[in-house]
Amino acid sequence: MTTTNNSISQDVDFLLLAFPAFQDLQYMISVPFSIMLLVALFGNITVFLIIFTENSLHEPMYYFMSILTVIDLLISVTVLPEMLVMLWFGQQAIKLDVCFTQMTFIVLFLGMESGILLLMAFDRYTAVCNPLRYSGIITNTFVLKGSLFTAVRSFCTALPLPLLARMLPFCRISTLYHVFCEYPAIINFACARTSLSISYLYILLTVAAAPDAALIGLSYFMIVKTVLTLKSKQSWEKAVSTCSSHFFLILSFYLSTSLTLIVSIFENNIPAYIRIIFSVLYITIPPTLNPLIYGIKTKEIRLVIIKQLRKCRIIS
């Protein structure tokens, strides 16, 4: 007979099963995720070092990019290595406290990424719509205060998650069809659920995700409105070039998270492996694509990369 235990007990384990219907194919499934991890690590470290060492890039816009690379690195290191181990060996038993810690860090880093994208949207709005006051508004102090506020807000919204999860009773061993510890999946597999633990998901959306998305949308509405009034083709192209890299960052982040949210709403009508794949998207796609977007769409970073490659060719 299955026994239940209070979630404070350290004896409770989660048994994570990635793709139980495709056990024989899990090695193949791990290949694209392995490539994503390598690209995320190499790409984000490269972009961070370029911004850190190149004096011409020591400006607020690139400081935000460097902060974003650090967040993407932390997300990748928190989730992807353990996920790959799970795919290689088929299953992984994870302690309750370890699972709750991973869950908290995921929400913390995703909240920070959303906040930094909002700050970058305000940065681009000021550069396009209020260029004469840009240097007076977007200062190093603004970057520091905005980043600290984002970190504190994310910490405050993520901290209740392990506390709420500990209030739930779990079976001695709970089999979780997932590749990492995600708050909605965990509360769904509890032996009993509380209205507070479920309601907090909506609180997260109301306090953090929805306001960030709305303000980013408002910023780009104002940017588009201003760009359409520009009569000079050169000014129009400069404005588009200024915002294009950030726009694609937003697209990769919010598109992947929106798809995951839609799948979560209709999870009862969707096969488990589809839900798992979409849940992985918002963890893997932004850290993988962001450094590529920096290198392709940001002219200044692209030029530095080309210069460094030419130096390496000359030395060799």
C-alpha cells in the first residue's frame, strides 16, 4: 500500500522519467540538447568576454546584454547537465530538497531574464523615442539599480515556491514524467493540493510575467509609432538596427514561454512527451539562441568577433 509522508521528510524522492514511451530513443533525443548546452555555454561565455574586454562596448546597452548572458549561463548549468544525465541513463531519483532548489532557481533566473528584457526595452525606447535625453536617463547607475531591483523582485517571487511545496504531502516515491523539477508538475503530483499552491501560479503571472510583457509591448508600440514618423531612410534603418537584436531576444523568450503555458493549460488532452518537450523549450531555446542573436544582429559585437577571428588567422 502506498504510504504518504509529510514533505518535510528527507526520505521522499522524485523519480524523474523523461520519455517513458521512447526509452530506446533517449540517446538520440539527448543529441540536440547536448548541442544546445555546448552552444549555450560557448556562445554566452564568448559574448560576455567580448563585452567585458572591449572598451568600446562598455555602455549600458551592452551591460544589459552581459547580465543576460550570465543569467542564460546559470539557467543552462542549473537544468541541462542533469537533464542530459537523465536521458543517457533513463531515469534519475532526485531528493525532495534538491528538486525544490532546482525549481526555485529556474523561477528565479527566468524572472530575472524577463526583468532584464524589460529594462532593455526601456533602453531601446529611450534611444529611439528620446535620443537627446538618452545619456542622462540610461546611465551606469540606472543599469545597477534596475538590475538590483530585478534580482530582488525575482528572489521575492521565487522564495515562496519551496515553502508552498513543502506544505504539500507527497508519496514516499513520486514518479514525475519530466526532465527537470517544475513547480506546476510538482504540485500536480502531490498526494493532495492546496488552493494556495495553485493560486500562487496566477500570482506569479500577475506580479511578474504579465506586467513585464505589457510594458515591453507598450515600449515597442511607442518605438514603432516613432519609427513610422521618421522621414529619413537612414534614420529609419538606424532605428530598426538599434532594436532588432532586442526584438529577437524577446521573441525567443516569450514565444517559448507562451507555447509552454498553452500546453500546460491543455495538458490533459496532450501526450506526456509533447508536454515535456514544450516545457524544455523555454529553458533551452533562449540560452541557446541569445548569443547567436547578439553575434548576428548586433553590429558592434559582430565586428569585434570578426576582428578576433582575423587575429587568430594571422597568428596561426
